[in-house]
Amino acid sequence: MTSQHIPLEGEVRIPSGCAISGIFHKDGTRENGDRIIRSIELMHDRSNGLGGGFAGYGIYPEYKDYYALHVFYLDANFQKDAENFIKEHFEIANQGEIKTRKMPEITNAPKIWRYFILPLKAKLDSSELDEREYTAQCVFSINTKFDKKAAVFSSGKNMGVFKANAFPEDVGRFYMLDDYEAYAWTAHGRYPTNTPGWWGGAHPFSLLDYSIVHNGEISSYDANRRNVEMFGYKCSLMTDTEVITYIFDYLTRKEGLTLEEACDVVSAPFWSTINLMPDDKKEYYTYLRKRYHALLINGPFSVILGFTGGMLVLGDRLKLRSMVVAEHGGTFYGASEESAIRLIQPELDRVWAPDAGEAVIVRLEERSSKV
């Protein structure tokens, strides 16, 4: 009689795979990327090597007033054309290849370039757009015009995204993140299920200063995508997560909602729950669900949203993906597993798992002058 082999972790598909992690210093203290790399590395088995990435805030103090474009040139022949487009629309204060180290774990790396830019005044004035909308539309133009041969994957001020088609710990070391210092770090280890693994499809996804890392699947993607594309957004990077960034940008920057209100849109309570609420809350949620019905995100998810001066953690309204948050002194942590926090900060003042649909938002203290 032969014994039956029981599949081990790593030998089977993990439907709840993907790992996310975040560190945020409320007082603006900056740290290098060592701890965030170690945190996401602990959750190695949640990934399959088809995508990893990081976002850091406060990393470019010398160019803090400039948009930092990070661009993949997956076909180097398109760099000249893309740069001509950038020069036609922006003043370039500085540019150059993003420094990386050679690693056997990372192959087929594209050219990875960085530009510190501001819109050309004449172009901006003639566009009749504000500076942020002008920059966002130029990002979409590059990402669609060059058909993934050139892809802008980061476009905020004093922040940057670093990602690749590899395990996250290898991505962090590839980009030499120990040379950068940030008051906020987020990280992602990818286990793609319905979308391809490629450099542009790795997380975080970013627009202006928003960046998102996501564990889960969006069953409402088509409805969400069609809605935001009516307002000038372009989903071109072949994964559902991209649209989450655009939803938050649209609701806050264009519709004027607070982040708390935006969370009540994307992770809204069920109608059966709303109907049992006091009249004032019932009216509030009824308005949001009717006004922004196509921006409700269905499906299992937990996300960490980075933004200038803050970090947001949110899960779906059924709590179908794990999420743990913690605090130690003035530092906030969030991760898919508590162990990924304990590894880098064994002693914690508070640890908790947010409720279904509950947003946890932390921001820099007003007295902070470090960023």
C-alpha cells in the first residue's frame, strides 16, 4: 500500500495568494528599504515570482516640487519618441537611468528611466487643465500611444514606485532600496490568477501621488473600468488592480470626496445593512450607493493605498482577504500576516484586524517638518 502524497504549500495554487505590507512613520522619520523588504520576503510563499514591487514616499527631497516619472522602455527603440513627447509637454529638471544591480533572479529587464519634470507653462495654459490633470493625461497618453513599449509606472511628487516581474525581495534588492529613505513604504508580492505577469502589471499601481497594492480579485472590474474611462482614465496595464488607483483619484481629486467617503463608496455596506441604519446614516449611504453605484468594488480584496502624507488600509465588505494592522510608538504597520510585522518590530503597542469594510487611515502629524 503506497502512501498518498499530500501537496505542500508551494505545490498548489493559492487562491488567496498575494502579499501586501506597509510601514508609516507619523512623525515623518525616514528609513531605508531594508525592513519593508524583509517584511514582504517573509510572505514569499504567497507570491509566485510573477511580480513584486514597492512604493516609497519622501524619497526625493531635493526634487520634492517636481513630478518624478518612472518609465519602463520595454523596447529601447521607443525611448527617443517617448522622450520627445515628454519634452514637448514638460520642463525636465533632471533625468537618468534608475540605478539597479545585476541579479540572476531578474532577467529581461527593460531600460528603466527617471525624469523630474514640471508642465511647460504655455502648454499648461493652453490646455485649460490644472497641473495635476495635465500631468495625469500625459501619463495616459504615453501608456496608450506606445502600446506598452514605453510605460509610465510612477508619476507623483517626492515619491516613487519600483517594480518588476520577479519575487518582491529580489525586486527590492535589484532597485537597491537600501539607498532610498522614506517616511512611508508599501510592498507587494504578486500571485496573478486572471491576468498576465509582466513588468508593467506588477504592483504598486500609481497615478500622481496615489499608489495601491492589492491582494484579491475584482469581479466588478468591467463596470468599474467603463465608469472611470468616461472621465478620461485609461486602463492599459492588463490587470484589474490598476482601476482601484483611478477610482480613488477620481473620487477625491475630481469629485471632492474625502478618503473616508471614498472608502464608503468602494466598500459600501449591503443594502440590507443600510436599511437597518439610523436615518442619517441610511441617507448618507443611500446617496453614495446610488450616486457612485458603478464604483463599488465587488470581489475579495485587501488594499494599502499610499498617498502624500498618509496611508490607508481597507478590506472588502465581507472580509474575504486577510489584513492585520499594528502600532508601535509613532509607527504604523499593515500586512497580510501578523508575522510580517513581528519580524521587523517584535514589540507592538497594539495589534488588530480591521472589520469588514473598515478603513484605517494614518497621516503625518501636523508638527512634522521632516518631509
